Amino acid sequence: MATKSQPETVSENQQGSSRRRKFRFSELLLLLVTLGLIFTLLQNVRLHRLLTEAEEAGPSPLRADLASEKEFAADNAQLSSAGPHDPRIVFAGDSDMALWDPLPEVKGSQIIKRGFGGDRSRDLLVRLQRDVLDLKPAVAVLSIGGNDLEDLRDYPGQEEAMVAVCQRNIRFMIDILRAHHVQVVLLTIFPWGEEELVGVPGWPEATYRAEERVNAMIRNLKGPGVTVVDCDPILTQPNGRRKPVYSLGSEHLNGAGYLALDQVLAPVLEEVVKKAQP
């Protein structure tokens, strides 16, 4: 009897062990499926946020109107001539400029905004004549270069080339404006914010390095006819990322960030306008 019951005991133990293995496998499978669903949900949330930011920032860089010829044509045509006693200040740049609202006010000056979402430095260089010089400004305020460096996420290994092109284009724009006796106020590239979702790829380190290099060049452009406003002391926390209180997502400033810039920029513009007046 004992020898007959032993195989039955072994068989029952084997069946119990098999059931436990199947149960553990089912638990593991359920966990993996749950994690996959959570990751997919986070990706969808991030995609929705990016699409919302893109809609707020204006036209996508992948646009048919590559030189934004239609964007400001009607507004430019309706502008009256700028007189010596109402100096014109043109704010030009990318989405950082396009989203800037309200712009700082300077008593007795005309404030004109020509920021276009998605612009790289090359794009602003192309439209510099039409959207800045042709408006006969006394002062041009430029904020450009961030989109050049964001491209490093899609084109890794191109840091040297992208930094060189961005720096060259900015210097070229400054030279053109100075040659036309336009006072220039040049802003450093705004810092990027922290990525909001864990596990979602953020900006590569090359982007942050490139920003530091271009901003260092911008700071060195300060001189006759060129005033540089360093945005880092206003917007940046010790780790080099934008202060969360000023962030609208990882790319753009919120209203509080622009207000902080206004408070610093307004007195600078008042002094620059005085220099520009005959």
C-alpha cells in the first residue's frame, strides 16, 4: 500500500508545482501588460502635450510657407511710417517671441512683434529684410537659435556643425542690422525645462552643451550698437534647466516667465531707445 501511494503523492506535488508556475507566469504576464499600457498612456499624454504646445506656438516648422512670406505681409503693408519721435521697436524670432504676450512697453515707442513658430536662425536671416529692416525700426530685439539646437535630438553627432551654423547666422544678422544703424538687443537662448514624464527621452546632453556654447558667443557680441540681455540669471535654476515656475512644458515659457523678462527688459529698452534717437 505504501509503495502504491508514493507515486500518487509525487504526482500531486508535481501538479501543485506546475499550477504555481502557471500562476506566477500569469502574474508576470499581467504585470508586463499593465506596464505596457501605462507606458503607452504616458506616451499618448506626452504626444497630446507636444501637439498642444505646437498649436500654441503657431505653424509647424514643416510648413509650405518656408519663408513665412504670407504670415506678416498684410500687417507690414498696413504699418504707417515711423517718425523720429515715435521710434519703432521690432521683436523678431521664433516661437519664444511669438508667444511673448504682452511685450514690454516703452513710452513713446511703437512695439511690433514678428515672432514665427518653428524659425531657425536661417529662417530669420531670410526674412530679416522684409520683417525687420523694411519696417524701419530704431531697435530690433532678437530671440533666436533654440530650434537650431533642438534638432540635435533628431540628428545626433551634428553638434559642431549646428553650433557653427547657428553662431554664424546670428553674427551675420547682427552685422546687417548694425550696418543699417539699427540698435540691437540680443537675448540669450532661453533654457529648456525638465521633461515631465519619467521614462520619456528628453533633450540630449549635446543640446545643453550647444546652448552653452551659443550663449557664450552671444554674450561676447556685446559692444557698440549691440546690447545683450542674459536670460539665464532670470530663468535658470542651478542645474541649468529652466525654473519650473516659469515653464509651459519643456520647451516654452509661461506668462510668469515672460513677465519676469519684461521687468528686466523694459528699462534696458528705454536706454537703448535713447541711444537710437537722433
